[in-house]
Amino acid sequence: MSGRGMNNVWAIVLSTALVYTVLSALMAVIPGITMSHMAPTPGLKPYTRQERLGRQVYVSEGCAYCHSQVVRPIREDAVYGRPSVGGDFVFQTPELLGDHRNGPDLTDIGERQPSTVWQLIHLWDPRALVNESIMPRYTWLFTVKARAAPGDVVVPVPPGFGPSTGVVVATKRALHLVDYLESLKQVPLTKSAVMK
Amino acid sequence: MADAPATAVSERADATLFSAFTLSATFWLLFATAVGLLLSFKFPYPDLATSPFLSFGRLRAIHTNGTFYGWASIALTGCVLYVAAKTSGTAIKGKAFAWLGLICYNIAAICGTVTLDLGINYGDQEYREWVWWVKLIFVAALALTGTSLVRTVAERVEREIYISNWYLIGGFVFTIIMSIIAFIPYYQYGMGQVAVQGYFMHNAVGMWFTFLALGITYYALPKLLNRPIYSYALGVLGFWTNMIFYPLIGAHHFEFTPLPWWFQTLAIVFSVGMLVPVWAGSGNFFLTWRGHWETVRRSYALPFLVVGVIYYFLGSTQGTFEALRSVQIILHFTNFVIGHSHLTMYGFITFIAWGGIYALLPQITKKAPSLIATGLHFWLAFIGVTIYVISLSIGGVLQGLDWAAGNPFIVSVEAADPYWVARAVGGTMMFLAHCIFAYNVYLMTVGRRPAGATRALSGSQGASV
């Protein structure tokens, strides 16, 4: 049995390249282009500078490996908010939909957990707030100082979870990240938005 | 197909090249799975190694990219060049390209690891975390080693191009194209980037590693069994159906998202279609074996190929069912998916890479691995990955059922916890297996031990057409 017509190495290279390029154009390039130009969900605002910087911290620290940001239209996801629509993601590049939930979905976390203090303590040591949590501590987003300087945001760490001496002060990166987390609020869908 | 007499000099040069690929791949296997092991212990011990450079979020991408682009890509490429040369009855051509390619693979893996550890990435998108210039170095490695591959096949002595080479050349062509498409950022934003990510993360696995592993198996298996492949036609069917169906199924990673419903449905339909190439390929290998199972006990390499083919069949068939919407509702976002990725990338791809290395490397270096070490390597890796996959499969189902029951999230964490411990046990066995494999690689390459009576190496001309 021979591969007739496929005994020229260039026939293999060119035929595979041609077929694969066509399929890739159909399944990646064209959807990539068309879905990049969706209309934003009415009421959706672009990120502020702080929120954008915070989003960069989120990406850089790999938060999306454990926290998804997409709500599916199924009963299991109702706890995380309303089902996501394409217009919700218009300002989200890089996309952070994620594919694992070692932690809960964060699409609407700004609504569920709006407290800055909670978020800061949780980033310093998640187990100070949720005993069974397996989230890592992000201690490098904080500095431990002997005493707070004017303008420092001191984290009120519960006893037993802080350093033996001094105070825990949030860095700019921590504050930006919390700004971003607090911005994660779904805009309500109007009937006209759904019909689009 | 015949092993044409190559001059002793070019044979030695081929041996050096193959050895260099295997040695650097082994380094990345040890490094990336040591990272994986640390990550697995972070689940039961989340306070372990609290440092930005050892944090879960950064190391996870280092583990996946290190195993993908360091270990598996380099290991398989080394085997690929050898298989191309043997099936073409010639020496490896364009060796300078191959050496340069090996250097680029390593530079890419080093730069990728360092940048990820500094928190510099393209986005938390699986397998394309490396920033564009690192990925460019990787594409250069593909182009360079691919040039060596194509030249070897083009300058063959044999009239016909053996089926292996279709798979091998195809794998390089596909991966260069998909990398360019995925890494040009100027057209993908928001959901558009999601569409490209679904395409890329799936194609990077199925159009690269699968094609290379199948191409190597189509050579190594008949060679070791000393009999021809059961059906050339099934191999051709598998080639074309895999090539046409696979690019269509990436969106099954984003079911129930705002990607168009028909786009998701298309992906599911062709995920079912993938049963054709998977069963054609694995069936072809099983039928080649039929009546010769006793050979498995007498070979270093065949047990690895057996496990690789069985896990190819199981893992890929499992993938089809995971794509179904009713299954996704429970299992998506759970650790079941991590079990699946290790069943395929480890149980299938890595076992085939080991089978290929044990089957082919000693033939050209004339240095055999240790029999006891090979046995230990096999059983530790096989039992280890089986524990790994089963524990995460159970843990993942429990997570999914907790979410379906509407329990508080932390209940699913507590439910999965014992299975994360079991996974770390399996992972420890896997890592020990890699240390033993590294010892064997040492024996097969730079070691001084002369080739012993290695029955597995005596097969000849098995893949004759």
C-alpha cells in the first residue's frame, strides 16, 4: 500500500499547510476578528487606571488559574451572578475566563464582597478569614513596618496571623489589585441588551 | 524501508545529536516535574514556600510550559529526527539546523521560565503564557528542526515516504501555523481572544504532541515487534481525520460561555468525530500487537508503548465524553480536567516519548539502559500516574456534585482535599520515576557501559512496507 501522490515531501508540506490554514482561519482567525468587535453591554465602563494596574497584578500572579470569570447560564452558576454575555468582555484583554475553580468565580466579586479591609486581610492570609481555604498567602504585596507612616494603609490582621512585631502595610500593588477586585461587578442586563 | 548503511562518522554524529536532545529533554522533565510536585503539595499545605518566585500562580505556568515545550517537545523532536533518518534509509540531514533548533528550544524554555517567574506573561491562558518574543524563539526552533526533518525525508534513499513521516512533518507544519495565529495579538480582544485561546490550547496538544507521538509509534512499534503495521490504510485514515476534525473542536473548552452556541455545538460534534482517528490509530496499534503480547515482557520499550497506546485510547475517548454538555455541567472547572490532561499528556505522550527513547536511542548509541532501573521507572510512573488520575477524577466529581447541590464553595474544597493528598502521593512516585529515567538516559548516552544482551534491541526491519 503506498501513499500515491504523497511521495513527494513537498506535497505533504503544502497539502497539510493549506488544509490547516483554511481550517484555522475558519475556527480561529475569523471568529477572533469578529468577536473582537462586540458592542459593550450597556452601562459597562472601561477600567480606571488603578483598576487596570490591579488587573495586571491579577494576570501577573496567575489568579486566573484558580478563579474563573465567566458565569454560565446553568443552575450551578447562579450563585456567581447573571449569565455572562459577550458584551461583558469587551474591555477584557487578556481574557481571564479561566478553566478551573479551585476557588470561586470572581465575575461579580465586587458585589459579593465589597469590603476593602476584607480583601486586604484575605490577600495577606486567606486562612485568617476562611480556615479551610487553600489559597496562597500573597505576603509580597505587603510590607511589614515597625510603625505606620502617614498615608500608609495598615491592614488590621487578626491576632495570630500577623508578624510578631510591627504593622502590615499594603503596597500599591495590593491596593490596585483590590481596586480591580472591587470593580468586578456585573452591569444589570436590560431587555434591549438581551435581545441584541 | 531498510536501514541503509550509513558511514560510521555520520552514525556517530546522529547518535550525538539524538543524545543531546534526550539529555536536555530529561533536564526539563526533572525540572518541570519537580515544580509540579511542589505545586501538588501546595494543595494540602497552602503555606508551603510562600514566596513570589515559588507561588502557585507563577509556578503553575512554569510546570505546564516546561513539560510541554521543554520536556515533551525536545524529547519527541529528538526521536522524530532519528525516525525520519531510519525510515528514509539515510543519516539525519541538516544537522546544523537541528543543533541550532535544540539551542533555540532550550533558550526559549529558559527565557520562558525566567519571565514567568518574574510575573511577565501573555495572560493566564494555558500553554500560551510565554510572551511573544519567547514564543518566537520556540517557533524558530520548530522551523530549524523542521527543516532538518524535511531535508532528511526529501533526500531519502527509499522511494516511498513511510506513514510516520506524514505525521511528523504534519506536526511541525501545524504547530508553526497555529503558533503564528495565536501569537499575533493585533486582532484578538475580549471574546475574540477567547475564541483563539480555545483553538490554540487544544491544537497545541492535539496537532503537535499527538502527531509526533503517533508518528514515532508507527515506526517504533513495528520495529520492536518485528512485524509490519496492521493496516497502512487505517494510518492514512487517522492522519486525515485527525487533521480535519481536531482544529474544529477547541471551543469545547468554553462551553456555555458567550461564544456563539453553534460554534460550541460544532466543537462538540467534531469531538465525537475524534473517535474515528483515535480508534483507528489505537486499534491499528492493538491489531499490530494481536497474538504477540508475550513480546511485551521481553522488551525495555514495549511496556511504555503499551501504556501509551492504552492511555491514548482511554484519554482521548474520555475527552470526547467530557465535551458533551451534560457532562460539562458537572465536570468543567473541576480537578477532573487536570486528571484528564495528565492521562493524555503523561499517560499517552510521555509514555510514548519514553518508549521511543528506550526503543531507539540504544540502537544508535550502542549503550543499553539498566534492566532493573527501567522496570522501576516503568512501574513507578505507571502506578504513579494511575493514582494521580483516579484520585483527581474522584475529587473532581465530588467538587462538581457539591456545586450542583448548591453547597457553599468551601465544602467542595474540603471534599477534594483527601484526593489532593493522594495526587501528591502519585506525583511523588512519578517524580521518582523521572530520577530513575535520568539515570538510564545517562547510561544510554554519556555512560561507559557497553551494550549488553538487550533482547529488545534485536528487532530489525519490522516496519517494512
